[in-house]
Amino acid sequence: MRLSPLVCAHRGRSGVAPENTLAAFEAAVQVAADFLELDVRHSADGEIVCIHDATVDRTTDGSGAVAEMTLAQIQSLDAGSWKGEQFAGERIPLLRDVLKSIARRIVVDIEIKDRGIAQKVVGLVREAEALRRVTVVSFEPADLRAARDAEAALACGLITVGPGANTPSAVATLISSALDCGANFISCLHTNVTETLVRECHLMGLALMAWTMDEPEDIRRMIELQVDGLVSNYPERALQMLEERQ
């Protein structure tokens, strides 16, 4: 049995497969990551799709704003070739389909990127009967309040770049923000995670996740600070390091 922390595959196992695609999610399952993170936005016709950017330009062969494209237009795009020829034909998946095909095998951490879609996301989680296999996260406390209003039992996390300063007042303000919106955990940029932040989160009953690190020295630092979860594009690296520390 390996040591904590839990290991999260960022946008799926995006170091080796095209981010936010079924190929990346399946790759995360294959290396036995504890959970995977994905991003969601809405299409012009109100469907919830898995993509990080507000436009499709960076990760597909198309261009345009996700919110101005229909689902049919979005799913006609090649979302894999930019990562390698072996991924040609990968599509931007619907959250509904990911939950049904993936959530039974790995916990899914859903980052809400568009405002006003939290309740619809929760509805899809319910539809897939995946409530106990999902966490919802956002930089916006209002998203988490909306998600918790829709489902009080949902696990939620507040994403942050950090408290702004490693002072008791700054850390306390961040923790208060998380508690006020019903978060169960804070997800912090790894370079701003400190021993003080980890300790104070734990004292207040919050878990602390760190994002996103791929270099061994960064992963090692998070392990030594005793974070509860670490996010990586290469989850296999963190898993191997944890195994070696037993």
C-alpha cells in the first residue's frame, strides 16, 4: 500500500495524450491515478463539453469560441492530431458521456470554466448516478454555492493561485472564502503551497490539493509538505515516487 497524497491526472493524463479527451481519461485509468481532472464549458445549444480554453483554436483543427458553436460543430473537430498522429480523430467529449464511461472506474474532478452552468453540471452528475464519484471545483465561489445549492452532498473545492502572502491573515482569508462557499478542500498553485497553509487547512477541516507539477523536485516538495492531493500532467511520475518512498 503506497503513501498519500492522492494523485490526480490533470486534464486526464495530458502529458502523453490530448488533454480533455477520452484518450487522456483512459490513459489516467490505465496508470491507476486516484482521480482525474477535466474542464467543462457550454456549447451554443447548451450542451456541457470537456474543454479548457474558451476557444477551440489551441487543441483542435478548428477555430472559434466554444460558446458560439453548436455541439455538432464542436464534435466535428479533430481534438487529437495536435498531440500526435496516433490520436487523430479524437473528439471533444460530452461531460454526460465521460461520466457514464469513466466515473465508475476513476473519481472525476470537474472544473467549471463557464459561469452559470453549475446546476446543469450537477444535473448530469445525478443523471449518471455519479454523485459519490465526482468532485466539482472552480475559481469562482459562486459556482460552488450554486453546485451545493443544487446538491448539498456534493464534494466541492475552491481553486486558487494562493493566499497572496504567507501571513496568518492572508491564509485565514483564503480559508474563510472556502468555508463560506461550502468547499471541502482548497486546490492551490503548488509554488504557493506552504507548511502554514497545509496546517491551517487541516486545522479547519479542509483538505489541500496542489496543482500542477511535473518535475520530481516539485512533486517531492508537495509530498514532504503533506498535501492531500497533487495534480500532474504525468501522474505516473508521482505514483512512482510515492511507491519508492514506502
